[in-house]
Amino acid sequence: MIEIGKNQILKIKNFANHGAYLYADGDIENTVLLPKLEVPSGKEVGDEISVFVYKDSSDRIISTTKKPYIEIGKLALLRVASKTKIGAFMDMGLERDVLLPFSEMVGQVGEGKSYLVRLYVDKSGRLAVSMNIRQVLETKSNYKENDSVMGTIYSIHPNHGLFVAVDEKYDSLVPKDEAQGIYEIGEVIQGRVSQVNKDGRLVLSLKERAYLNIGEDSEIILDLLEDNDGVLNIGDKSSPEEIKEITGMTKSAFKKAVGQLYKERSIKIQPKKIEL
């Protein structure tokens, strides 16, 4: 069976002036055209070809050897190519862009921006995409607590936080108290697994574990001390602005890191100076 919206292996039934007609194994009566310019040289009747099937601008079912960025059953981050009165058109890697209807948008979309979407066949038999993806995300992954992950924000809820598709596959949440700052749907973020719920869903933190942060900040301070003959003219009594300018840290982070170094007896502390 020839399936719209999927990459598939079809066989050549016959050649015509405008291309080759392909069929699915076991269903030779139903065919789809592969345009002449896309027929690989040397192919003969009965040979197999890997193609993607869709409807062209004239609503004719057609195939192509080009590989689109998305197919039915998968998610992909697609870019908005243009916006119209019926929705937004997204670049899927083919000559014809695919429609994102207003009814399938989550929040406002911007031209030139990318969003995570799923591909589906609408009531008219045309391909379209949707930003409503939660129902197709999986909840079981191999990630464990404290694992580092990458994901795409697919929804933002003021009472819950950021809904994120990890690896464009696994459903996860950044709780609202962790989601400090400004985020956008479609934004790719890096986080840490802070919890794995009983149903397998991941809870993410956008902060590193506290002791790792302290360790990294301590290394920065030690490097600065070594580069400045073992002395930095900032300390507990210095202003947040002075500390930020020299170290790039907040005063709170600076004090934690300095405290750790002092406990380790790596530095000496004065009100407005630290020394190796």
C-alpha cells in the first residue's frame, strides 16, 4: 500500500514520457508518479526505489527521491517559511512547504523561527503539521537522575512550567520555580534530570547540582589568582558590581566558592582581598 507522508520502498511498474510509475509490493494496480528528473539512471522495470509520497501543488499524489525533514510518525524541528491567512507554512525540505493551521498552533508563531511539530494527513488528504505533540511523546526513557539532557520547549504553562520534548521524543517538565527568566516555545535547552516520576516522565532542572557549581566557580577563582600573581583585590566587603566585573559571578556565588576554597585552605581571606 502506498502511504502518503512516509518514506517507503516502491517498485517501478512502467516508464512514461514524464517519469516512472511506482507501486507497492503486492498492490500493482495502484501507482504513483516519480517525475522523470528524479528517476535514477540505469533503473529498470521491477527495480526498487526509496521515495517519499505527498501531494503536489495541484493536489496530485506524487513521489520524490528527496528526503524530507519529517515524516508521519516522527517529530521534527521545522522553520516557519511564511505566514498567511490560513496559518503558517513550514519548510519540510521539499519544493512545497507544509501547512501549520491556526488550530494546530500552540501560542504565537513567528516567521523564521523553528518549532517542534508532528506530521499528519488532514481531512482533505493533504499533509499538515501540528504543534500539539504531547499525545505522541513517550514517557519511558533510559535517563536517570542527574543525567544531562537536551530538549525542545513545546508548551509553556504559567502554573506548571516548561513542557519539554527531550531528544524530540520523551515528555518532560521544567517546574515553574525552576523556569526563571524568559523562554520561548521552540527554544532548545539543556537541563539535568532532577527526578524520574513513577510513570517515567522526566522532571528537569536548569541548574547544575550546587556542589558542581561551587567547584566550577572555585576553579575560576583559582585561575584568576594564578593569573594575577596570587592576589585578587575583591572580598566579602566588595560590591556586587566589583565582583561581577572581575569574576563574572554574582556576589552570592563568589562567597560560596571562596568559602569552599577557604575550608580547603587553598586561599587566605581579607575583607577586600583574597590571596593564595
